[in-house]
Amino acid sequence: MKVNKKNKSVSIIIRSKNESKWIGSCLKSVINQNYDKKKVQIIVLDNGSSDGTKKIVKKYKIKLINYNPKKYFPGAALNTAIKYAKNEIIVFLSAHCIPVNENWLKNLLSSFENNTAAVYGKQFPYSFSSAVDKRDLYNQFGIERRVQKKDNFFHNANSAIIKKLLKKYPFENNVEHIEDRIWAKKILKKKFNIVYEPKASVWHYHGLNHSNEDKRTSGVGKILEDFVLDKSKNTANIHNTHNLLTVISHNPNTSAKKFFKELQIFSNILGDNKLLGDICVVSHLKNIKQKISKKNNFEIFYFKNKNFRTIKKIKFGLKKYEDFTNKIVDAVLIIDTSKILKNIKNYKNLFDKFFSDKYDTVIPIKEDFEMYWKLTNYNELLRLDEPNKLKKDKKPLYKSFSSNATVINPELIINEKRLGTRIGCVIIK
């Protein structure tokens, strides 16, 4: 089957379920591809998200299909989405897969040869991906392009297939996993080939087996990372792929002089580092813009009522920032400048933890070896730390420092909540 090498029209189908942390970044990267926009259709097939994913998609004004079957089968979901596709090539992309650069789509589509049914691209792990996922992704997705005539490995997280063939040979509707490899095996028997194109690469935070626990993989994953990875070019950090925002709210009980001094200390710790995304300051001081140096590159927003709750001021800063920059924020770091974490990596680790799992809030915690008690249902005091042990022999308890810094889902801020229900923790020194 021949495909026009130039000017191919493409329908990009993005599958999602509770992907509010990733869908905005995914859509942003897809929209910014170096490809004729008139020849691209973008479809999001959402399987009953309840975390704000659909609200984000609507902000991007993308075609949204609400898909809510009694039981989810990936092949059936894709077959449903294909019915809405208008163009000659179908691209499948998982909502948490972020194209590495603006040539991802062009590289994927230009790899079709005569008799090629499908193309799939490379998947890189993130810097915080588990050792299991790094091992699996580096092992499976190599650096050499290949044309597969017998090998039926194929992966729909980042792939392209000719629409006519999908109409003739649809995915299996009733299999729970590897619908892509089952389809590939069938298509190879029809004497078509499949191309692996490493230049069409995406960042994918979990691997093929979703972080299966295995102690042996830690060493293997590290060796593969060092061997395969050119860190200067191919390490994904969240600030490179997502819209991150750090919000600093001026405590009305803090004098202007002290607040500006704290901001300067924070600015010095931050330096030229971009790991915390854009930074905005919300203050009740009318002359705030004149007082803060432009060298700091902070967005400054004046908030008139200084006695409003902090979360209201954070919400004000978030909404003002999104309106001012026309960006959709994926995660917010809230900082109290009177309690600065001295190492910038601590803030970065909060962001990494937030995106590594299904957390809606991540806070710093510290080891604590003091004595702690709680009141039981029987009105008795129960000691929580280990009695009759010296500090050096105790196992620590952990104390929350959420007031110092918190990474949180923007949707919670809009609903004026300071913490969510799925809280992750990062141990700081």
C-alpha cells in the first residue's frame, strides 16, 4: 500500500483517563508541532475522567469524546475513536506521552515506506522514572531504525497507522491488554511491514510494565541509563515539558522590608535555575512592582485586600498568571519565603514526586526523633516513638513541613483547598 510521502493528512487520537497532570502538556506539544496545522485533526478520547482532565481539554478547544463503557477494552476504545477520524493517517498517543521536539509528528509520518502499515516511535523515561521503567524503555526502544517483517512488537502509546487498514483490520474489541501487538501480528501475516522510527520520540514516565517491583532492576536500570543516555540531550525534566508555576504570597504580618529581603534570599538560592517554572508574587503593596528587581524575572500581581485567606490570594495569582500568559498550568508550587528550603533540589523533588504517581498534593517532611503521643479511643495516651531507646537507635517519625512548600493540583487551588486527599511526601534534610 502506497502512502503519499508529502502533505499527509493526519488525525491524532489521544486516550486519557484522569490525566490532568499530563494532558495540557501533551496537547501543547502536539499543537506546536512543525507540521501544516490545516492537515492535522486532534481528538481526545476520555474514559470517564474525574480529575479535571476534560476541563483542560476544553480550554484547548480540542474535539473531546466522552467514552464510558461498562468495561474498558483498549481496542474497542480505539475503534470507537477512529470513527471520528477524518484523515488518511491515524496517530495514537497516550495522554501522558509528551513529544520530545517539534519534529515528532513529521518524523513519524515521513517513515512510511511502500507496503508499510504502521510506524511507532521511541519512548524515553523521565528523570524521575523508576529503575524498572528505565530498564524496560531503554532495552525495548533502541537507537536504530528498523523495518519489521516478522517481529510483531508494536506500541500504541506513540504510533501511526494507515486509516484504510484500520477500517479493514480493526483492533480486537475484547482483549484487556496488548491490543497493539495482536493487531501487528495480524497485519504482518498480510505481508505488510511495520517501521520503528527512533527519531519520532516521546517522553513516557512509566514503562511497558508500569514499574513492576523487582530489587534486581535497580542496578540494571542505572547501568542502562548511564550507557544509553546522553544526559545533556535526552534527560526529561518536568520543567521542560510542563507549565509549572511557583506562587509566593505576601503574608500581611510580614513587613515590606522583611518580605523584600526574603525574596532576595530566595532569588539568590534559585539563581538562573528554571526548575521551578515561572514565578509569580502576590502582594498587597501598591509599589510592589517598583520594589522587585526585573532581574528576578518574577511576575508581580497586586492583591488589594491583604486580609483575605492565603489560598484566595494563591488562587488570584494563578488565575491572573494564566490570563496574562495564556498558559494552562499543570502544577503549582506554593512557597513561604520566611521558611525557605535551602536546597533548590528539594523543590524540584516535590515536583518530580507529584508527577510520578497519582498524588494531588506533595509536601516536604523531615525526620523527627522527639517524643510524641496520641489519645486513644479509651482516653489513654499512646506513645508513638520508640520508648526506652536512645535517639541514635530510634526509628524516626516524620514531621510535615507543608507550610514551607507544597506542590498541588491547580484544580484544588481553584476550589480554594490547600491540601488534597492523595498526599505524597518527600523527605528533606
